[in-house]
Amino acid sequence: MLDVSKSNRQEKAISNWKYNNYHGTLNQVMRFGKTREIELVVQRTRVNNPHKRILLLVPTDIAYQNVKNIVKEHLLECYTYNRFCNLIQEEPNQETYLLIIDEIHRFLSDKCVSIISKIKATYKLGLTGSKLSTAHRNILTRLGFPIVDTIMEEEAIEMNWITDYDEYNVAIEISDKEKIKYKSLNDNIELIAENFRYIYKKVNNTFGRIVFTSDYEVIQSCYSGKKVLDSKFKQLEFIAPDTMRLIVGSIMGYKKDLVITNDYDRLKQSFWNPDSIAELAKSYIKCVTARNNYLKHNVNKVNAVYDISKVIQRPTIVYNDSIDMIDQLYSTLKVPRVKYHSQIESMPMKYDDNGEWITYLSGDKAGQIKLFGKTTLKRLAIESIKTGKAIYLITGKSLSESLDLPNIEYIICTSGDTNTTTYDQRVARGKTIDSNNIDKRCTIINLFIDDFYLDNEFVRSRDKEKLIIRQGNVKNVIWLENIEDLFATLKTIN
């Protein structure tokens, strides 16, 4: 059914792009319908320019599936980012009449910017649903993709272009033994971080431009190096870790041939020499990785999802960033479920009607059990949720975006980093209008480890900090102390 108000708003967005000399980005809330805008722009371009090159870049194969009909009907050249990188290595001088970049926020890394800046395009259209930082907006403007139209979530909900939702942050209790281990990691991280406090600002001053946005990035670069754009924002340069350690040491007062005459110089030379910095960076990254792994793959969160699945048996996506936890959730839950992640292995499947293993029907392997690969497993996982064969989809980053499942009513996020865009992409899977369920209201559930006290000492939870950061300015979030409070709240609403 045609939504006249949405159609009119899409036309307005395209007009805004047109009035800016066909250069710009449409920054519109996720699930609004940006694919339709691509189709309209391409249709109208082809009327007067049937043979000119139109180049469409998309971030992933799933995103390609959303536009493949447009690509075939209007003879576009469409590439995922990785494929386009291969193309531009073979043919570096890329020219096109119209360049369209879908999910353009995914193309703002230094490497992507370097590649896009080399494409000569008469006209440029970008599309995104991400909350863009000032730095990212500046990059888009520099590339010829300034923001020319914006649709916020409030407008989309009011106009019924996306469904309204309730959002809950639910604390998960951990054992005293786990608290001790977590506090130990936290203490080590904070001790090292204190020595590097605000170092990124001093390093940026040395470079004469913004290269780092946090102390963490500086420490990480001292451990593994960093790729950055040159001062002209054209070529990528690699700063080796030993070079970074020399830069940081020099900033903090280390001098290779310094004649030590006092204890202060002796301490400075000892603490900030490149070898000491290397050990500090290694220890820091090791502790951060261990803490992240604990927060991502957490048995208490597995148990919480299991309890939720016994109460909520409606179409649901469970997101986690740990392959092992995705596998464990799939093994633990009892409801009809399906899983998919980037490292899923080929596996056999059974026929729905008789439970027999699916076999090859012909050829040399006739009669042998058939193994299904990643592409097929991904398609079957999505179809299982669409058809109702499964009601829980357990997945991670590989299905965080460009996934069209209007029947999803619940989103459960069990972990995540500080990336607002990834979080928005995930929860947006539940905000699509479902024509078969006009009263649908999405429920978002975030499970997190809360701050706690250990021997009367306050311990701050990085899990909670990350949740607050990635949620951004989300309004009306309800914070609950445990799963029981969640069930009581949902029972009251329903």
C-alpha cells in the first residue's frame, strides 16, 4: 500500500538534493525507505541519460540484495566496498556520471575516504540513517556529499513511517568471584590509562592536525601502529608502533642520550622509554581485551536470555558480538530458533516434513548428505523468521543492518561497543512497519552488567558506560534492576 505522506516526503528529499546541484547526502532515520529514493533518482536519471555510467556502492552483500532489482532493471554498476577496492586497484582512474553511496557512514574510514576522493563523478548522492558527528559531516562536505536533507526519528514515528517502541535497560547480577576478577582488570586498565591521560591531544599537536580522538587510540597505536590519511587527505600512511612509541616518549620528555643528573630524569627516562611504553601498551590491550570478552560472552546474560525466551515467544532478534556466545545461546534456548554469524560452518539440514537428512539428488555425490554453506544458511535463517518457522534469530554484526524483517517485535541486545550507528542499526530491525500487524509496538531490551560495590569500594561498569554512549540521546529509556522487574513491567503494559 502506498503511503502518500512518505512518498511526498521522499520527493521533498530528492528536490533538496536537486537544488544543491545534485550533490549531497540524505540523512534519514533508519527504516524510512531510502532504497525507494535510490530507485526514483535512478529512474529519472535514466530517462535523459540511458547510457551514461551510474555507479552504486553498498557496504555488504545483504545491502546489495536490497537493491539488486534496481541494479538489473536500470543497468547500474553495483559493488560492495571490498569488490570496489579490488576494481580500483586494477583500474585506478574511475569516472562516472552519477555516484550513489548507500549507507555512506560505512565509507568514512581513512581508507574509504582515500578511495572515494579519487572517483570523478558529475553528480553525487549519499544515503545514511546514522547519527553523524561533526567530523563525519565535514568529511562528507569535503567529498562533495554535504547533508541536504534530514529526517529525525520523532518525525518518522509521528507520521507512522516507523513503529513506536519501548526501551529497557536491564541490569544483570554477577557473582562475587566474577566481581573480583572484573575489578582486577578494571584497576590495571585505569592505572595505565591515568599515565596516558590526554596524551592524544599532545600527539595531535605534534602532527599539527587531528589524528587521534582518544587516549585509547594512542595506546593501541603504540601496540600495533595506525593507518592515517596524509595531510592532503589523499593517501594512506602507516605509522609503525615503534615510531609511535618514539613520538609519545619524546612528548613526555624521554631523550635517548639524556645525561641523567637527578631522580626525576631517571624516573622519566625509565617510564617513558620506547621499551617501557611497549610493555604498558601490551598490558593495557591485553586487559581491555579480557574485559571485553567477559562482557560479551557472559553466562549470566545467557541465563537471562533463556529466562526471557520462556516468557516472550514472539518474533525476536538477539544480538551479541561474541561468536561463542551466539553458539551457546543457540544451544541453550528451547524455543524455535535459528542462528547466523560470520564464522558459521557449512552444515547438513533435514527436510521439514519427514525429518530426513537432505542429500544430493544427482551427480557423483548422489545420496550423500548435503552440506549447506554460509550464503544459503544466511538466507534460510532470514526466511525462517519471516515464515514463522523460527521465532528467535540469534546473530551478531553480520546481520546488524540492511535486514528487512517487518514482523520482528522484540530486539534483545546482550553486548556492544560504543558505536551509536551499529546500535541504531540493530534496534531499527524492530521498528519497521508491519502491514500484517498494524498495532505493532517494538520492545528493545538491553542486558548489561551494572556498577557494583566490592568490599565497600565502588567499581564502575564499562558495560554500562558503553550502553549509555551507544544509546546516545535516546529518550524515555526505562532502567530496571533485574529480569523480574522487566517481566512485571511487560505484564503491566500487556
